Amino acid sequence: MPTWPDSKKFALEPIMRLENGDEANVSQLDMEIHIGTHVDAPWHFVAGAKTIDRVSLDILMGEAMVVEMPDVSSITADNLEALGLPLGIERLLFHTRNSQLWENRSTEFYPDFVALAPDAARWVVDHQIKLVGVDYLSVQRYGDPPDTHQILLGAEVIVIEGLNLSGVKSGRYNLSCLPLKLIGAEGSPARAVLVPIESQNETNK
């Protein structure tokens, strides 16, 4: 999978294997926290803020809005205002051209990924959104100063990075995103699942 430049790569190493005469298959996982789909806790960029074990799962589970933004190279406050989002949205996931990279199974880091400009982060905070998710490795643009992270995490907006939204259309979903409970860590790998709310409604009829 793609990783941030100079970060440690993902490694799954065998410790014990049945075919070698061991009594069980056992593996060792070696990776940075900020690889693949993962959650940023406020402490990632804000001194003294919440670590991942103190982030409420209530924020990471519930109704989310997926918005498709295929034609932007950077998500700005004007872009967000133009969406005309309904009131009360608390979780906002951005499906951009980045998701094509996941669909193509690209393993190289792509520095021109779409992410949020600082004014978009302020828009998110001003509109009382509690969680944002992006379809590449960072919520801020490559080479930018950390303003976007600091604005969001400073307001305790939780960030999910590395979402694969290929094949996911705009609309309302139930999100379940469960990070590992790593005590004192600034983030955690996570498994994120979206279930279309319309499908649930049809099932219950």
C-alpha cells in the first residue's frame, strides 16, 4: 500500500508456521500508526489533547454524509459552502479523485492528492461537524504547514484518513469506524464500514 514518504512500511512477518512444524501460525505486525485507514486523535497535533483511547466511539459511529467532489484539486470553504449540506450533519466523508488510486491499487505515494485547505477546516469547525474523513493519507495537502490538522484537531474534530471510497456514491450512510484502543497513542489503525441508510430502510419494510 502507499505510505507517507520516509515513513516505515507495513510488514507482516511470520513467527511460527504450521508447515515448519510449529504448533500454530503466529505473525508479527510492524507498522506506523498512520498507515492505511487510520484515525487521528487530537493529540497528534495538539499538546495535551485527547489520545486515541480517550476519543468517544460515539463520534466514530453514526450517520455520515459522503460527498463526491471529483473536480477539485483542493477542498476549500467555498467548495463546502456550495454543497448546500443539510443542517445537522456531524460526520462528513470526502470522495475525491483520490479514490481512483485505491481502485487502481496504486502502491506509489501520490503527492498531488486532494485534501482540505485551512479555510475548509475552519468551515468544518464553524459548522459544528465532529468528524471528517478523507480518501488519502492526510487531511492536509502535501507540503502544507500543519494548519489544517491543528484547526480540526484543536477543535476536537476527529479525522479519519486513508479511506477507500471507490465505488461509494454521495449520500447518507451509517458509519462504523473502530480504532484499536492504544493507550496514550496519537492515533490508531481502524476498520471503517459504511452501510447505506436507504438499504437499511428497505430491509425493515
